[in-house]
Amino acid sequence: MEYALVLLWFAVFQALAFVTLPLAARLFPRFPDRGAAFALPVALVVTTTVAYWVGHVAFGRWTAFLAVAVVAGISGLLLWSDRSLRPDRDAHRGTGIRPRAYAETMIVFGIAFALLVAVRAVDPSIHPGGGEKFLDFGILKSLLRADALPPEDMWWAGEHVLYYYGGHLATAVLAQLTGTEGEFAYNLALSGFYATLVTAAYGLAGAMADARGVPRRTAGAFGAFFVGFAANLVTAVTGLVWLLPDSIAQGVADWVARPIAESTSGELVTEGLDSFGYWGPSRVIPGTINEFPLFSFVNGDLHAHMVSTPFLLLVAALGFAYYQSGPGALRRRRALAFGVLPVTVGLLGLVNVWSFPTGLGVVWLALVFSPADPVTLFPGVATDDAAEPVADGGGTASGATVRVLTETRRIAGSFAATAVVAVVAVAWVAPFVFGILLRSTGNRSIAFLPDPASAVGLLLVHGAFLVVFAAYLWPRARAAFDVDGVRFGLLAAALAAAAWAMNYAVLVLVVPLLVVGWVLLRTIGDVAEAEGGVGYETVLLVAGAGLVTLVEFVYVKDSAAGGRFNTVFKVYMQVWVLWATAAGTALAALVASTGPTDWTLPGVGIERSQVMGALAAVLVASTALYGGFALGGHFTADQHRTDDPTLAGKAYVEDHHPGEAAAIAWLDDKEGQPHIVSPPGREVYAWSSPASSLTGLPTVIGWVYHEGIYRGHDTAKFRAETVDLIYTGTWADRAELLRKHDVKYIYVGPRAREQYADENLQFGQYPGIEPAFDEGDVKIYRVNQSDL
């Protein structure tokens, strides 16, 4: 086990966070930790953005150090020019850095980092099965070999990668800072991103709770748990079903599994926890993937939908900082809205394009629900920076009209401001948008009305959060609107019947939370917790509810997978992160002694806070059950390296593919990015194109299906057929294609021998081609282009 390397990376992460504390304190002056939990994601945004722009001129290890120097320079300038940012002696006053808060976040980060390092150490393999590790590692290695951005596509020699690579770029910067080989950097960066996510959830949930008068550490602990360790209810429900008497257990299991029978989670429910596998609970709603962070990070891809999560929470935190600024801080609100947020949202899009619209949506909601009028962000539009007037006389026609006009003005102003954020964000990553995205020829379109999720499916995936949010909003709605319980029950029954008839369970389970949350935010707003107000946690609630509702009716139709498979896959991870953080604050408020209502169960003397404490215990236990089973199985699996832990991602190659290990290592030692040719990878998630995937050396075509998604399947198929000609065609055909693609090495391994006749693989008989490597199951030929 590479303990020294683990300590080095932990020290670098903490050094980056420490250096960025003044900038974080300036961005989050009203957070109780003065932004310490977000110092590292802020540092990663700045360093990656600098490396991205400088990298288009030249890219190397010096770029990483230059990026860190920029962060240090910004923080140093702020510290020198603003005495209020200097460390506070009084932890309850001032806006400066809080060393104790930094130490607290360091502990949270360290626990999460150590957990995932342990997870990866027993299963560090960068293998092709069950995920995107070959894709992610190939892009990382291509970046580490590149002398300029964008990186060359390791599966499409001669062209730049047509994939969002911001997370891989951040990983490459960290690898260059620490001087770490790619196979170790992969697993250490993955652990760091996980720890950054957990720490950000801790910080944001705590900050939202502190603003409501709720214990921040309780909220932070709940938020960190729900984001980093909790899972959906499939495992808990499976266990409950099989606690029933045998005579009825199977019948109940079949009923629960019927709406999810096409997925592996249905098999788990019907067979019981004896057949538990960590994979099943991520496949609940048929035709979709329903991942949550613990599953994804245990599975171990360094993939965009995972790496983007801490940056999404950073956008949410900046939205909260704007939300807290209020009507009297116009310059600060403009700086956040038109200066800081565009850079962060732009990088979020570079890391994961699917998160870009969500980031803009969070910005829009923060503007809509902020106490300050969003129209005042535009110079000359408003005469002052006062908050908008609240319409009186809501019971009259004129009062209602004023209210509608006020709301329309606010929504339109927020849209306009968000549009500016979007334009500036796109400008920040313009080379990516115009040089890469617009070159993608994949067939994508907006489609409508997919097969909706069942009530069982939605409850299994989102049920824990729905319970928390319902318990949180219901007493506030009653206090605000004096809701008649009987009338509300009748209305709820009518909505349920209508949703049942239309087969859209989301209309009953999710949409009411969206509507009630929206109305509460725009009526009672951010008043004290004890008075029944709601705050920014409800903004995140509305954001997640909007996403869950949206994908029930609209999805992106692409060639990656059928139906809304890919849409729900990418969107639900974002929902989980937003809802889990909000649930941390909401649950802390429920178990606290404050609240809009207080009651005692008659006859038993049990108080509301005690009931809510029991609810919290049940939710934590039920959502933690998956983690216990998954990690227990992970650390006891026979095929894992429990007796010989390591973070070397390619260590498995020697054990499982010994005939190719030496050849891959030989190629990996080559400088730069000489082109190779290897058999087309017509199988995905299989041992195909290993020479390019594990070295970053561009092959003429790697995984055909993946490249077809972005370059067109006909185009990818044609290139694959040209590679077949290199192995089977006449010498004239071979020579022409080798010249065309500037091939330096020809890889002849087990796949080539499976696909092509032996007589076609004797390249040494041709002029300009000579054997360069011959060991195990692989022979590699060197191509001299001038002699072809």
C-alpha cells in the first residue's frame, strides 16, 4: 500500500484548501465556517480554469504550478487589501477566516478520503467491465501526455476528444502537482473528489441550518451522511419484506418487484438479502439507471456525473451566498451573479455537460427566491436597490393583479439575469463549446412522454427524502395557510385519483412538494425557524423536485442508449446531491426543539422532537443498510486485494492479462503521443483496445460504439472497416492507410489473432515495418513512415 502517496495527496488537498481560505471567506462571509468547506472546490475551479486557458497555448507540469500560483496570488491580494478577512479571534463575530472551522472541515474530509482510499485499495483496477474506467483513464493519460489542449482522442487518432473532460483535467493538474503516475492518480483523485463532495455537503447543510437557527453540526452530519453514505430504500424494503411470515413474504415481494421487474433490484426484492449485490439497487425504475454517490464511488469510475457533484454543490453554495446578500448589497450580488457564478457554471459544464443546465437552474431559483429583486442586477432598470414591494389587498382583484405582475416581473428578471450567466459561462469555456461540442455529430433531440415511473419505483428511489420533505413542509403549510385537514385530505385524494388514472405517480409524490415549497418561499419566506419560515434548503428541494418531474415528461433522445436511459442516469445523480444536502438541514430542523408547531402525543407524553428523532433514526438506519452490505461484501470479496492492498490501477493486468502486460508497459514508456493501430473495439465494457485505453496513446479507432455516439455511427463503422484493411488488405491499401493515420506502431495481440488470419499478421515482410517488441502474446511492429 502506497501510504506515503496517500499522505502526499491529502497534504496537497489541504494545502490547496488552506491557501484558498481568504478567497472562500470573501465569497461566503455569512457561512458559519466562512466557506472553509468550499475552499478546496473553489481552489479546484480556479486551478482548472487557469490550466484550461493556459493549456491551449502550452500544457505541462509547469501549468499546474502556475495555476496554484494564481490561486495563492488572489488569496494573498485579498488578505493584504481586506483586514476583515484575517483570522477571527472571536468565532461568533467578524467575516474573517476561522481556523477551527478549517480544522473541522479537514477532519470531515479526512474521514471521507480515508474511507474511499480503503475502498479503492482493495479493488483499484482500471478495468473495462461495468463502467467507464477505460474511457476515463484513457482521457486522463492522454492529458498527461499532451503538450496542448484539447487532448487527442485515444480512440480516434488524429482528432481531439469530443467529450467533456474538465474532471479529467482537474485530475491531471493534481497528478502533475504531486508528480504521480496516472494509475495512482486515478484512484487518489477519485477519493479526493468523494471527500470534497462529502465536505461540501457538510458545509452547505450546516450553513443553511445556521441561517435558520438550527444546530449546524447536526445538519452538516446529516447532509454529509445522506450525500456520501446513504442509499435508496431497495435494501431496507427487501429486508422488511423478508421479515414477514413466510406465508406472505413472497406475495408481498412479488407485488413490490412487479413495477421494477425488468431491473436487478426486482430480483433482489424477490430473492431476499441473501442474494444482495451492490449493483442491484442502482437499477430500480425500468429502462433507467438510478445511481447514488456511494454506489458510483464504490464502482470506481472517474466519470463526469460523479466528479461534477462537488462543483454542483459549489454552485448551490454560491447561490446561497447570493440569497443571503439581501437588497442592500447590490455590488456583491452583481459580482456573484455576473462574475463568480459564470466561471463556476462554465467549469461545471466542462466537467459534465449534463450538469450545465442544472447549474443554471439552481442559479435561476436562487435569483427568484432571494429577498433582493433580481431586476436590480441590471444597471438603469431599477431606480434603487430596495426589495420589491409586497402587494396588499391580495383578496381583491387589484391586489391579485399586482401580485401576479410582481411575480411575473421577478421570474422574468431572474430569467434575464440567468441568461447573462449562461452567455458568460459559455464564453469561459468557448474553445470547448465551439471547438468540440459543435463538432460532435451524434444524433440528439428532445423527446417527450417516456414510460413514466411507478409509485413503487419513485418511493424506492426517493422515498427517504420525500418523507423528510413532507414532514418538514406540512406543519409550515398549515401554520402559513391555516389548512383544513379534511379539505386537504379530499384534495389529496382527488389528485391521487387523477394521477392514478394518468399513470403519473410523480404528480402525487413530487409535484405537491414542488408547489408547496414554491408558495412558501414566495409568501412567508425566510423568517425564523420557530415561526415556521422556510429558507434556502427549500430552494434546493424545489430544484430537485423540478428535475424529477421534468424527466417524467421530457428527455434527451440520443444514440448512447434507448429511451430516457441516459437522461435519468445523469439527472438523478444531481437530484440526489441537491436533495440529500437539503434533507440534512430539514431533518436537523425536525429533530431540533424549534419549529412552527409543537405538540405532544396524548396519553403518552411523547413530544414532537422525540417523534422526529425516532424518524431520523429510522431513516438513517434504513438508508445506511446498503452501505453496510456493500462495503462488507467489498472488503471480504475473494477476488479483491484484501491481503495486498494497492492503489496501482493497472496491477491487475499482470494477473489477468499476463500475455499483454509487458507490451502495454512498453508502449506506456513512449514519450509523446505516437499513433498506434490495434483491432477495432467492437465490444464495449470488454477487454478491447487495452493498448490505447491504458496508455493514452491514440489508436486509429478504439471502442467503436462510443466513438459513434459523438462522431456518428456510420463514420465510426467506416473507420473500423479501414482498420480491418490495415490488417487484411493488400500492401498498397495498408501502406496508404498507415500513412494517412500517421501510424508509428502496429499492435498484434490476442484480439488481432482472434479476428484475422495469421498470414495477414506478418507485417515484418513489408518495407518500412520492423519488429520492435515480441514478448508474451503480443508482437509490436515499428513503422518508418519515410520507408513505406
